[in-house]
Amino acid sequence: MKDKSKRNLIKIGILSGIAGTLGATSSLSKALGIIPTPAEVEGPFYPVVNQQDKDFDLTKIDGRQAVADGTHIIIKGRITDISGNPVENATIDLWQANARGRYRHPRDPNPQSLDPNFQGWAIINSGKDGKFRFKTVKPGAYPASETWVRPPHIHFKISRRGHDPLITQMYFPEEKLNETDLLLRNKKTSERPLMIAKPIGQEGKIAIYQYNIVLT
Ligand SMILES: [Fe+2]
């Protein structure tokens, strides 16, 4: 056999080996019932003005005494891969509207007022076992057009070397506006529940929601 044909055979072997591994991984995830978190558009309001304080507590800004207006909540979750293994040290970049539905973005046309005590944006990491948590306010709904009101949601960009970056949006349960949202309604019935946080209890008077994320 000529060297070139041999090399081609080796190449085909390597490629089918990779395909075999991917096939096995996806059947494993199917068997485990693990579905990757659906992606969603980034939207127009990713922060464009840098800020010092991007920590896990969005209800307080460093150096200010007062806290953010609105209902304070805690979001807890865990990042895993499609085999259920924890993804540690992933970067979680999240941003949202304040309790009145207004983003701190120069091109947000919403006439609602800014909240000087609301951080609006955080960049945190998943820790041991892929876990993360942050404290924030429940975002307000806001008009996206004359006929479309976006339900409360939080935007996420998640990245970790070795995984596909994920841009998505997390919704809240039992929101009437979820049913008419043009983005959420566009998702498969099997995908929607993966994008809606679950209420899992209280810490004092603060409601806790769980939002788990699966990266590919
Ligand atoms: Fe949004």
C-alpha cells in the first residue's frame, strides 16, 4: 500500500473513532435524560459601560448604603456537562433589568427609571461541584415592541475551556407573560422547562430559585 492511502486510512480511522465517541456521549446523555441548556439570543442590552462592582450580590453596590428596590431573590444552581459531571470554574456573566424593567444601558428606550443601588451585572465563577449562587432582584417585565412584553428574565453567557460557550436567558415560573413571549414560545415544549427556574425554598424572607445549566 502506498503511503498516501495508508495515511488516508489512518485519518478515516481517527475520524470514525471521534464520531464513535461523540455518538456514545450523546446516547449516554439521552440515557441519563440530560438535555443541554437551550441557547437564546443575547439581546440588545449587554452592558457597554464598565463598572467596578460585578460581584455575586447585585442588590448592593460597593460604597453605597442603600440596597436595590424590588423583591430580593437568590438564584442557586449547578453547571454540569452532558454526562452529569460538574463543570468547575466556569465564567458566568449575567445581566438583567432592574425591578422596574429598565437596563442600565444607554440604548434602553424604556422610560422607567434607573435604580442607583442596583448592580445589574455580575461576573462570577462556578465553584466546587459546579455550584454557583447570586443574590439579585426579580427583574421587571418590559416592552420589546408595541405588541410584545418580555416576561421577567435574566441573561447569561457561560464559558469554560473545553465546552461550547452558551448564551441563554433564564425565566421565572408561573409568569403569565411566559406564554406569550415570542422567544420562549419559539422553544420546543421539552426545552422550555429547562429555561425556567424552580422555586426551592426560602432563606429568611428571601425566595430561592434553582437554575441548573448543562454545557455541551
Ligand atoms: Fe432582556
